[in-house]
Amino acid sequence: MKQRARFAVGGASLLLLLFFCAPGARAEEWNDAIDEGQEETQGDSEAQDIEASASVVRISYSGDVVDGPSGLSSARTDWTPPACYYAPAYSPEEFEAYWNELSREFYGAGHLDEDKQALRESLENSYGEDGEYPNYNVDKEGEGMFWQVVRNENHPDREARFACESRTFWVDFDDPPPADIPQVVDIALLAELAYERIRVPDTEVEMNPGGAQTVNLATWIWPTDGGFEPVSVTASLDGYGLSATTTATPVGLSIAPGTEDAETHPGSGECAIDAPAYREGWEDREPACGVTYLRSTPEGEAYELTASVRWEIAWEGSDGSGGTLPDGVFETTYDVTVDEVQTIVR
């Protein structure tokens, strides 16, 4: 029979499922717990607080990185970031302190004696003298870490975040991540976590003429600041000597004029990523990248011109491995007004 009890952390009341962090929790118990926990907490995600949070996970990021996993929030891509995964979270001393604090608050919160005893037995079975990790492996401080599940709160599918059962296991620094556990962080998954945090420059373009456009007059379009350059993020598994560098390389600029009453240059709307800027005296040339509007915009309205940059994604691991991930397309929309110039022929 499952044991459970309520406790308070930081003023928040939530459900403590005693096998959440115990080694070897059974999948069927976890699924039952999720259903029960979601019902009792009315869908609140606070129960994740007794698992690893992104703030304690020992993965470092460097390079063109955003603060937090939101680098692809404005991208169109067939790829989605990992919904959940297992990563190193606590050293032995940190894990002992974590459970000591959690237990102290629980024991002092006026819970039933049988619940307090159940928690003591659960911790003793896991971290007691005869447990799987005696004394929280404190005698192995500096030799490895406890790994736990991490649930990606930015993943759009909440159910998918709970596809990984809650479990705790130990991995020595000299050992590779356990290959028999799905979604354990390895080099390939590090590459995905790096992709999630890549910060590409905004898709900004310049136009000539500037301001309002004119019917039947070609508009030149080109990237600002001399174009786009590759950007990279490296994700490293602290203490384990594993890393992956994911690089996004701009490969194409696309223009969508926002109306059918327009012609793109070239006709496909697919421009070179290094499309040249307009130069004085090129009025009679066809733009290397641009649009010609054939109808003016109604008064007070505008066409929504969209400029999109497609980025190819490739990664390289610290062990020499590598691969590709689906492209990402980042876009910016501009409101363009188009006037019709009236001329009188005498």
C-alpha cells in the first residue's frame, strides 16, 4: 500500500509521495501517484519541488545562450525540446541536507505519527546503514552525484513531462551515464538541451525605399548589420567530462509580402542569406531580394510583410560524435503601407 503524507515547504502545502525519491520506484506506483497527486493538488505542479529542479541540475551552458530554456519560443520547427530527463542534481552532502530539512519540516508540522514513521522507514531503507546508499554516500563526496528526474516546465505537453518516472540513482564521475535508463542525459541529449537555449539574433531587415512604399516600385530588402552569422551553445555535464556544442547556421532569407497583390524577387521569395543592400543608382535593377506591391493599402491599414531566416542545426560531442537536428525558422513581421502615386500626363 502506498504511503503518503502532507507537508509544507515555503508556505506551500503539497502532497509528499514517499517513494518519489526512493531508489527503484515502480512505474505503476508512479503513474498512480501522478493521477492521485494531480487530483489532490488540483493540477498544481508544486509536487515537482521534491524532485530535481532546473536550478539545481548540474548542467552548464555557454555561448550564445538565453537565460532559461526559451531560445526557440519564437521559432517554427518540427522539433520539440526534451519534456523530461534525468540529470545530476545533488552531491552526497547536499542530498543529506536536502532530506534533513525536508524531514525536519515534515516532522514538526503536526502530521500523524504513522506518517512520520513511514517517512523514517522510507529514508532508512534507502539511505540508512543497510540501505542502497548508506549515509547518503557521504563517504563518496567528490566521486559522483545523485541523479533525479527533471521536468521541463516550458514543454508544451504537460502530460509528456511526466513520461519519466520519478527515481533517484547514483553515478560515479568516472562512469558514463547509465544507458539502460531512457532519457538519461548523455551527449546527444546535451545537444538537444543546448539547442533549446540557443539565442539567434532577431530577424531584422532594411528596406529601400524606407517608410511608405509605392505601387509598382520595387522594394529592396536585405539583412541589417551586414547579415547573420552562426551561433552556438555548449552544454556541459558538470563533473562528468561530457559536453555537446550545438550550432545554428543561417542558410536562407524568405520574404512573404502579406498580400497576393505583390510580386516577390526572386519569384519564390527565397533569397540568399547574404542578399546585397541597395546602392545608389540601382533604381532600375531588379532587387536580389525584395517585393513589388501592385495595389495600395486601404487608408489606415497595412500589409504584414514577414521576413524569415532558416537556421540549420548541427551538433558535435566531446567524444567526437555529432549529428543534426531539425531546422528552426525565426521570423519578424513588419507593417508596410503602400501608396499609389497619381501622375498627370500633359
